[in-house]
Amino acid sequence: MDRLDSLLERADGLLERLDRALPQPPASPDWKAAVAFRWRRQGVRGYLQPVAHPHRLRLTDLRGIDDQKRVLDRNTRQFVAGVPANNALLWGSRGTGKSSLVKALLNAHAKHGLRLIEVDRHDLVDLADIVDLLYGRPERFLLFCDDLSFEADDPSYKTLKAVLDGSITAAPDNVLVYATSNRRHLLPELQSDNQAARMVGGEIHQGEAVEEKISLSDRFGLWLSFYPFDQDEYLTIVFHWLKRMKIQPADREEVRAAALQWALARGSRSGRVAWQFARDWAGRTALADRT
């Protein structure tokens, strides 16, 4: 009997360790703790981590993207109001305000129940678990996938396709996906893919590889394109940020020349580069005033 009790005790211990090692359903977070969350993994388990200090960007801070801002704000207001709205793909040049626009929309509509959950590309396989946590909640959730792109052999994009449209389980009405990417079709486009196209009855039929890549971006009902800024737009953004930082340049031409030189050195006239120059100029000005 003593031997049997010992074996049962060892079996119970083994089962307990095995239970800790197996994936567990994610626990619901404290939804009142924050308006933005990040999906994090700890070993084999995932959880939602509140973001204590989200970016405080305002829609009025975003310049040169008025059309994109108007369309995505309208779509977000529809979503918050509980009427039909679309998943959105924001694609285009780097540093042109794609992710900043999503963050600014959160700040604009958080008081109306909008919440943001940031999901890294490598964690997209957990989307179904994340969505399960959101069923029946009164808040309106944006699943935010920033700088999204996939390699040709990356299977995780199929999980995203299922959440967008195509899973046996319907996505809840209180969830939308907003994604940003430098690629319109999210997957690399190879010359060999196009060689599989064929002509049938005077119509072009794309190869299976091309159809597969297009099918992912097609599941986003809203596409917004972002393009590099011209010189005047870039300078407008520079002076906007200097004004926000309470810097009043004595010589605007000096600032203008320095900002253009900064952009030339960086090889880009983007909103991000304008922000970085404004920070540098404001910092130099403040340091000079102190000394």
C-alpha cells in the first residue's frame, strides 16, 4: 500500500508539472487599467499587458495626410457608434504617419469606448485566443498590427486571414483590425509568381501564388495609401512641431535651410524626419539659452 501511495503521489506531481507546462486560456485583464494593451507571451502562455503611458498624439498634429485622416476617422467613428465599419490596411512610404494616425485615433475616441490592442506579427498565431477575450465586452477594440509583412514561407498570415474573413467562427462586432505596412500585398512579390499567369479567352488569370498573396490584402475593406511628402509639406511639419515645442525661430530661413539639409542627409522628407529635426533644433536652442 505504501508503494502504491508513493506512486500515486509521484503521478499527481507529474500531472501538476505537466499542467503548468501546457498552454492555459489567457486571463482577462483589468480593462479599466488602460485604454491600450499589448499582447505578451510568457513561456507558452499569452496575456494582455496594459500600456501605462500610451502616445498622446493628436489628430491635429498629423499634417500632410488630411485625406487619409478623414477617411480613417470616419471609419473609426462608425465602428465606435456600433454601425458597420471596415478593417483597414494603411500602406506606403516609411515615416509618413501610418502608425501615428492609429494612435491619434485612439486618443480621439478612447472616451467613447475605443480600445487598442497591439499584436506583434510573431504573435498572430494567438489572434483567436485574443478575440475570445473580447466577446461580449462593451468596449470597441482595434487589433493593431504595426509594420506588418510576411516572408513567403511564413504561415502566420493564414491566421490573420481567418480573423479578417474566412474562419468558421465569426469575428465579434466589437473588433476591427488596423494594420500598417510598407507593402500593399503584405507578402513579397516575386517575378516568378507572375510567370504563372495565363491568358484564357482573352482574360488574364493570375497564378495561384499571386492570387494567394492578393487574397490577404483583399480581406481589408479599406486601403489607405501614404506617399512621401514634398518639400513644402515637410517644412510645414517641421514648423508645426517647433511651435508645439514652444520654439519661436528668430530666423525662419536659417531653420528652413537646416531642415532641408537634415532631410538630404537622411535621404527622406518624411514626417518622422521632420519630427527628429524639430527635436534636435529645439534641444540645441534650449541648451544654447541655458549656457
